[in-house]
Amino acid sequence: MAHISNLAASEQVFTSNVFLVDGDRTVLVDPGNEFDVVSKIESRTGGLDAVVLTHTHHDHIGNTGAVTEAFDVDVWGFDPDHDLVDREIEADTTITLGDHDYRALHTPGHKDDHLCFLRTDGETVFAGDLVFANGGYGRTDLDEGDHPRLVESIERLLDATDDSLDSLHAGHGPSIEREARHHIELALRSAQMG
Ligand SMILES: [Zn+2]
């Protein structure tokens, strides 16, 4: 049983999804923006061990200061030069989220510092804004957006996964709980045409 909950599920503000991954190492994947995420964390778990960022767009990180102040935790992300990042996650290193190890895949195209986190047993991925359920994919019209790089990154994610991938937790929209690789294939096909 995976202990992953989306704390932004009922929010109607400009925020990304916010995943609390409970377990040996309780981690918040993307703090979100414009809502009281601290009280939601407090009502669900005893504390927080780290904040991990998929990337540093404002809708994913606006709540970061409130979270680090409340729980006194470090923020982990790809770009150590970013103001909010205390600890660097290098490409292809392993980090623990909840009770499982995940490999960090550097997946630029939507933003240069974008990471996906793929469980080392291949069952779950946090996809950030690279791909979404039902074949959606990240926009590339913002600063650092690059459509060919996005397509390459989706290919890299697809290559890193196999049919054992069940769950996909993306930065926006619903999570997928079965046959998630199919959604990445759909996203690749739409992005290649887009
Ligand atoms: Zn984004």
C-alpha cells in the first residue's frame, strides 16, 4: 500500500498537485501554491523529513517558505543555484520518498531543472509537468521551454519504464493507478505531432 496523497486535490487556486509521500522518510513532492498546505500536512502526518521539487515553476513552489518554516526541512532540487534549493539532486541519483527508493531522471523541455522520480522497482513515477494523464504533456511556451527537448525527455522516461509501471502522479490533473505506461506512450505520440 503506497502512502501517497495529493494535498491539493480539492483546491481551486493556481497550484500544482502536492504529493505527501508518507513512510520511513516522509517527503512532500512540490509544495504547491496559494493554499494552507502546512495544516494539511499536520493533519495527516507527524512531521516532514524533506521537500523535493520536480521543478521550480511558481505554481509548484509558492508554498515552500511556509513549509520549511513550519517543519525545518531542507529543499531538494536539480538546480543548486536556485534560491529555494538547499540540496542538489543530481541526474540518475537515488532518493528515498516514503518507503521506497526512486531514481531522479533529468527531463528538461518544460523547464531546464525538471526532474521525474521513478521508483527503482519501476512501479510508480512522479512525472511533474513532463506528462499528464490521458496523453497530456508539459507546455513549452514558457521561459526555458523547448519542444524537441520535451519530446526527448518523454522518450527517456518511456525507455526507463516497462509494463510494471502502475502509477503515475503528475503535477496537474488526476493520478493514474494502473497501466500508467500507456499514458506516457500517448503523451509521446501527441507531443511528436504537436
Ligand atoms: Zn511547470
